[in-house]
Amino acid sequence: MNTKKAAAAALVAALGVTTLAACGGGDGDKGKAGGTPAPKTVTLVSHDSFNASKEVLAEFTRQTGLTVKVLKSGDAGEAVNKEILTKGAPQGDVFFGVDNTLLSRALDNGIFTPYEAEGLSRVPAALQLDKEHRVTPVDTGDICVNYDKQYFADKKLAPPQTFDDLARPEYRNLLVVENPERSSPGLGFLLGTAAQYGDAGWPDYWKKLKANGVKTVDSWELAYNQEFSGSAGGRKAKGDRPLVVSYASSPPVEVLYAQPQPKVAPTGVSTGTCFRQTEFAGLLNGAKNPEGGKALIDFLISKKFQDDMPLQMFVNPVTNDATLPELFTKHGVVIDKPQTMAPDRIARNRDQWIEQWTSLVLK
């Protein structure tokens, strides 16, 4: 899920936890006299919410001799657009973070090279959306509205649970969302409303949200860490919006990094507002270290990385042998019936819907 969404590592950073920016470097050692230098690094390009423990990335280095250099490129939508603009001369070797809402845009623009990852048989076939293996599923998450429990308790107001609830007058000026043109959680939330209300009904729903004082910012980081009153980052920045588009797996991070650690998460999830997200990694077309890139993709779906991911990016692993930590299962929320949308429907409508949303909400 980022957001991963799930939740995500940018939230970890907001709580004062170090996230990996770039490990190692160097141009590599020369092989035989006059030969091509052997690369020492493999570069992973990602959205800002990527995170992994140093111990796990050290294991990749132990296995391959390669150090992972991470290049963060903004929110997912922004990061994908940057790779499209640099197609054929990419910023790195592997891209992580394109999700099912943006997948067709990336594939249609040819930014990936096919590679069938080792261990892919451990990933459910339903998540493998590209038969050419230009991308590999890495995680899933549910994009949902989160709420600040303390705010609603103080106001003696029940938190909203459904899309319909968000447009009610008692929740006026309380919700902050992300711009779907720039943010994958924002786009996922827009697609969730389209799945809920249909092609003809979602614009009227957004008119109601606008009339009810919805606020829009460009990224998940801004929405959650600065505008939302319920996050550690939000409290520090004095955010005043108790409703935010985030992930069903966001509450565990508020527990994990709070001092002292609460027994109950201070944020909740509006379970009737969710859209299912899957994130992928792909070998970039024109990668300088394609063999290292293939090894890294294999590693992203290894048990070592998949087990590490829930408490690093607060998303769900995709492999059937991954183990979820107790804190993640205790404080995260399982969404039984999230909104979903077929990839071909997203591909047909995404750009038109974003343009229509922009006219309705931002103008």
C-alpha cells in the first residue's frame, strides 16, 4: 500500500526515524586491464515513502556485493512522470512505487524492460497485472480516510465511516485530500469515489465535498504530516484537519514511534472510504546496471525484504510466505470490501477524470 501507503515511510521520517537516502556509491573497480568497470552500486528510484531497514539492505549487499543507492523523486505521480520524461536515459536501474492507478501510463510510455523475477510464483496471480513482466508486484495497501480519535472524542462527534458521511455538514472543513494529478493516494481516493458512485455520479459527489470545505494539497506528506491533526508530524505543525486520505495501515506507526507507546492507536480508519492499491517495481529501460537491477527486483520479493516491509513502509507484503508482525496486525485495519477498479477502466478514464476533477475542485 503509500503510501504507501499503507502507509508509509515518510510518516516514519516525520516521527524522527531515519530513512535511507543513499547508501554507498563509487564508480566501481575495474575488471581486467582495459575492461569495463564492475559496478558497485545499483540505483533504486522511488517515491518519497520508500524505506527499508539497514540490516535488510546490508543482506542484499552481502548476497550480491552491490550497495543500494536510493533516489527519492517526490510523490508517486511525480516520480512516475519524471521517469517518463527521462525514458531511455533513466535516473537509476529499478523504479519502485508505480501502482495500479498509474500502471498503464508507465507501461504505455515504455519506461520498463521485461524481467520475470525469481520467486514470482510466491505472489498471487491476481496481483500480476502485466503478463509481459515489465513490473513485479511488491506490496498492497488500502487507501482510506484516517481520523484523529481525540478530536472526535473532544467534540462528542462520531467519526465518518463512509464516502457519504464525508459530505455531511457536521464534517465541514475537516477533510484534507491529495491532488490526484500528483499523488497516488489522491488518485486512489478519486478512483474509489468513481467506483462508488459511477462515471456519472462521482462529479456530483466531489461538488458536495467542495461545498463542504474539502482542502487539497499536492502530496501525502503535506496532507498527513502538516495538515492532519492526528499525526505526530501534524501535531508538531499544528495541523487542524482531523480527517485525511492515508492508509488502513497508517495507525500502527503512530503506536510504534510514540513515547510512551499507547495500547490503542490514536488514529482510526473510516472503513467505508477505501480503495485497494498495489505497488510494483520494474527494471528501467536503459538501466546502467541491468543485472544488478534484476537482482534487486528478486530481493524486493524475497522473504527477507517482504518481512521487513510492514514496519518500514506500513504496507502489506505480496508473497504468500511473508510474516506480519503483531503490532502491524493489532493496530492496522483489515478492509474486507475495499473499492477496486479494473486496470483497463483506469487506463481509459484516468486522465479524463483527473482533468475533470481539477476543473471541479481547483477552479
